[in-house]
Amino acid sequence: MKIWNLTFRLLLTVSFPIYSDAQNIQEDAIRIYLTGDSADVQTTTKPGLLLAGGSTDVNSAMLWLLERSGGGDVVVIRSSGADGYNQYLFELAKVNSVETILINNRDKAFLPIVAEKIRKAELLFIAGGDQWNYTRYWKDSPVEEAINFLINEKKVPVGGTSAGCAILGDYYFAAQYETIQSETALESPYHIANAIGRKDFIVAPILRNTITDSHYSQRNRQGRHISWLARLLQEEKTKTIRGIGVDEKTAVAIDEAGWATVFGSNEAWFVWNEASKPEVCEPGEALHWSPSKAPVRAYMIKGSIEGNGRFNLNNWKQMEGGTTRQLKVEQGVLR
């Protein structure tokens, strides 16, 4: 009877893997899924960022990210779901391991094993989910410190999709009060749901003064993105605010020199202000930002399987392979 009870308890915490070298373990109340070799390796990595717009992952973009790991250990972090990325990434490129860590409350973000595993990674990927959970669970925790260590000191490739993309900017939409539609954000830029996080979470220097967004064209998010630029220009001590919006099934790959290339089947939008502050951007009023010179410039690059276009994020002046639009807002309506 004692032997049967022990076996039963083990079956509650260990799931049988598809691969004999994959395992699902639970340690200190944290759920960790491993595929590959559990031994830590150290490889030569190349830094880079991948901003993915959500929906179906772009294989060629993910391969670009994986190749920069040098075949090392890949860590995926998320606050919901399970090991959906393990088999996919492990089969896409030769790597030592893929390990998913489910950090679904704030206490788990402070477990020493979590930060230790992130810091040992040669590649970090932030899955989709709910960016408010990522913010409230991970911000000002050892997880935040470990992510910034990988980007700024260890200099390994880091990527994120959907919510994982949304938190990588210098400024970020935390979705504290759930989402907000473009129409509402333009009619009321100071709506409670239009709250913006500011330079206090993940620090990726190439994304300074930049706010990212995903599911861009499919969910008509250009308007809310411009409302964020308007508010930040109104409130922050800066003359330039920038944004990167990424469509679904599309990803922006940023190399170590700061050049962005677009992979996938849809577009990435690079938007920035050319005129100064909006004429009207205040509580209770519709956004009005329509001087004689259009205030916002958008450069759209359509992705491809091999990667298309080039955009220099160091100066936001050198670009090729895309098209330009000038945008303005008249009494809460995007033109």
C-alpha cells in the first residue's frame, strides 16, 4: 500500500512526455517544463530583439532568434498555458534545451530557481498572454532583473509575442483595466483604460522612447497607438516619441546594430511624431492633433519569409523597402 501511494503521488506531478528526454517537474510550487538536456551549457550568443505581432508564429523569424542562441538553452516564460513552445522550438533549430517556466503569481517571481534559470538562458522568449499579469507579477521582482540582465549584460537574444511584445518597449500599455479600442482612446485619451507604463520595467536601449503594440492592423490599433504618442509628448520631458506596431503573423527582428527587418505575411508599422505636441490632449476632450504639417509619420514594411526591408532604429531616418503615410487626428478621428 505504501508503494502504491508513492506511485500515485508521483503521477500527480510528473506527466509522461512525447520525447524521452522531456520532463515536466514541479519544484517549490513552480511549474517547469523541460525538453532536451538538463545540463547547463554556455554558448557564444548574438544579441537581438524579436517583436512578434501574435497569432501564428513566423518560423523564419523564430529561426533567426534561435540561431543567435548559439545552440544553447532556451527559456520561455509565461503566466498562463503550459509547454506549447517546447517541442516547436526544439525541433525548429538545434539547441541544447527548451524550458518553459509558468510564473503565474507574484510569489513565484521571487523564487530563486526562477531568476536562476532565466539568467542561465542563451535565449529568452516571452509568450503571449495578458500583459497586465506580466506587469503585476514580474515588475520590480527578480524576474525583471533577470530579463534586463540578459538584454544588457549577458547580451543574449530576447523575443516576445503579443503580450510579450507589448512589455518590451521603454513605454508600454499594461492593460491594467483590460484593453481599449482605438475609437475610445482617440475620443478620450485620458480614459482610465488608456494607462501607460513608463520607463520602469524592461530596459532595451534600442527601444528607448518607444512604445510597442501587437495584433496591429487586425484589431485596428493605429488610433490608440497615436493617442499614446500624443499623451507621452504632452507629459514626458521629450520631443520625440516613437512606436512600433506589428501585425499578426508578422515579426520585427532587430539585430545587434539596431537595424530592423520584417518577417511574415503582413506589415510592421514604425510611427513617430514630426510635429510637436498636439493642440488638444486633455481629460474629457477628444484628441486633436492636426497642424498644417501632419504630426505623425508612419513607415510600413510588409514582411516576407526571408525578411524584408530595413529600418534603422538608432536614428529613425534610414529606411528602405516600405511605404510612407502621414497621419493626423481631427476631433478624435484619425485621418
